[in-house]
Amino acid sequence: PLTIIFTIATMLIISPQLTLFVFIFIPVSGYIISLIGKQLKKQSSKAQQEQGTFLSTIEETIGGLKVVKGYNSENYFNTVFQNSTERFFKLSNSIGNRQNLASPASEFMGITVIAILLWYGGQMVLIDKTLDGAKFIAYMGLAYNILTPAKAISKASYGVKRGNAAAERVLEILEQENPIVSKENAIEKTTFDNNISIQNINFKYENETVLKDFSLQINKGQTVALVGQSGSGKSTIANLLTRFYDVNDGTISIDGINIKDMNLQSLRSLMGLVTQDSILFNDTIKANIALGKLDATDDEIIEALKIANAFEFVNELPLGIYTNIGDSGNKLSGGQKQRLSIARAVLKNPPIMILDEATSALDTESEKFVQIALENMMQNRTSIVIAHRLSTIQKADVIVVMQKGKIVEQGTHDELIAHNGTYNKLVTMQSFES
């Protein structure tokens, strides 16, 4: 850029008329270059999206290989993959051709400008006699000198356009605003003393209303079970308590403090979460369990494993707690993975425990082991249990029966059986099923 600025300044001093003539052609050249650049950016964006599609196809196909083979769908997924890679190949070729066109286009524009300068400048020297021949030769030298950096800038602009297309996809994610953050001067709360109060809350996912005017109080030390059909809003309660979502109306309070006024990290430090999907990482058993307490000692890990009814199988592994469990814990059975998730929650030792259908994906034998682990963990702790299998929540202090986002019944197991309502029907249905 500095070379161009100083050269143009010198050219203006030698011949303002010729330089003005050059300036007429610069916007024309720039317009042609920008047209190529816009097309390049557009096609680069499409190529990035297509690359995402076929990488997603690879990931899903490998992850669901048993299903693909079980349904003899290899040819279908092969066709999907080949179509996607073919589109990507065509787009890549088109981008390459357009990028290769950049250099000849720049050269052609440069030669055109030089040719016009020779014609117009020659007229000024030979016919109009308004420009000295020596000065004209010097001027042409300067004009040619300006071409090299100008061409380099035009070539670089193509690279920038292509890079922008890739950057936009990344920045779209990086610049996504998180609507759920701690407010300024948020309250740091480290203890749970009295109760959790859910008052007149309404919540909907986009246009689907999930909870309607829902109210519930959970006292310290209580085990409260939420039961009901799929889609009745049970898991939504867990997501709202941990502030993965915010309520549309109403309030959720802990010890009289609205959770929206609490620091998000301090709120979640009060809670332990065990879900039906055991989220484990490709690391050792110790590293997976110690997520909630990174400075945990081996003795603390072992104690947590004992409470979670998992120490027996871990102790039989060749490296014990230092055994790597593979990607997503694929070296373990479903029941073993679930017990490690429970051990992780036990080690964190939060005053409030949320169990979101923690045994729904297990067989009867595994469920028995996990149920014992859950009962060990829930002792002297406030627990919110979300369950499909009603056998797992009979000992709860309060059972809340939900239907279409509302409470239809609540009480102890015996009270609800005696009431002979929705809960009794659910128990009878499950008794028949088993």
C-alpha cells in the first residue's frame, strides 16, 4: 500500500491528466475483481456447509453402525455420502477455477491499463505536445511499478473472501449470545438451609406450552418424586431448577432467593445431577468421577465408588480407578456407567440431588444395583427424583403426579394408592407389564 501511495503521488506531480485517466479505470478493475470475489465467497460458504454435511454423515453412520447394518442400510448411507462428497468436489473445483482465474484477470486488467496509458500518453507527447517524452517514459515506469503490488492486493482479496466464508461459520457460533448468565452483583450462595419454592411457573419450548401455573414446595431433607406420562414436563422441572432454561412466568426460589438473582456457578454447585444418559469421557475412572472435585484423593474416589455400589467392579479392573474407560465409557456396561455417574455426584456431595430417570435405560439386575446406590446417596439429602419406573420411588416423602404440565395428584405412595386415581392406574399398568 505505501508503494502505491508514493507512486501515485509522484505520478500526479508528473502528469495529473494521465493520472486522472488511470483513476477512471481503477474503479472498473475493482468492480470486476469484486464480482469474482463475491462469487468466490458465496461458493466457499456452500462448500463449508457441504463439508459439514458429509462429516456429520460419517460421524452418524459410524456411531450408529449397528443400526445401519441391522437394517441393511449400507447402500442408502453410501449413496448419501457419495452425493454429498460429489457436491463438495464440484464446489471445490469451481472455487479452484475461480481462484485460478484471479491471476489472469489481474494480469489482463494491468496490461489493459498500460496499453491505454501508452495510447493516451503517446497522443499527449506526439500530437498535443503537452507532455515531455522523458517524463512520459518515467511515468510509464512508475505505472508499471504500481502494477505488482496492485496485483498482489487483488490476489490477496480472493484469499480473504474465501477465508471470510470459513470464518463466518465459526464466528456465528462464537458470537452466539448465551441468554442465561449471572446478573451483576449476583448473590453467592454456598448452603441450602430451608426449602426450594416453585411458584406459579409457566414455561414453553418455542410454541409448545410444557408447564402451566405449576407450584411446588420441596423442604430440606425431603425426597420428592415427579411421575407422569412422557411429555408431562418432569424433566423440564430439572432443567429449570439448574437454570439450563429460564421460566417464562413465575419464580423458582432457594431459601427465599430467586435463582435468577443467584450466581449461576454457586447455584449449580448446590446441585448434583444424574441423568438417564451416563455422560462419561475418554479418560480414567478417577478423572471422570473427580469432575465435581478436581483435587479429590484416591481414598475419596474409592469411598464415593463404595456408596455408588461400583467399587466391586472397579476393583476387578486391571488398573483399578486408573483404568481408561474408552470413548463415552464404551468399555463398560450401562449399569456400570450409571453407577460411575452416581459416584461422580456423590463425590461432589451437593445438598440437593436431581435424578432424572436415572434407572430407565437399565435391565432389572443393573437397576437393582443402581437403586441401592441411589438410596445410599439420597440419605440425609434433599432429592428430586424423576422416574418412569414407579418401583424406584415408593419410599419418597412426596410423590407428585403430573399430566400435561400440571399437578393432578400428590402425596405418599400409600395415600395415592388409597386415593385410587391417576397414580394408582400407573402402578396397576406397570404391575401388569412386569
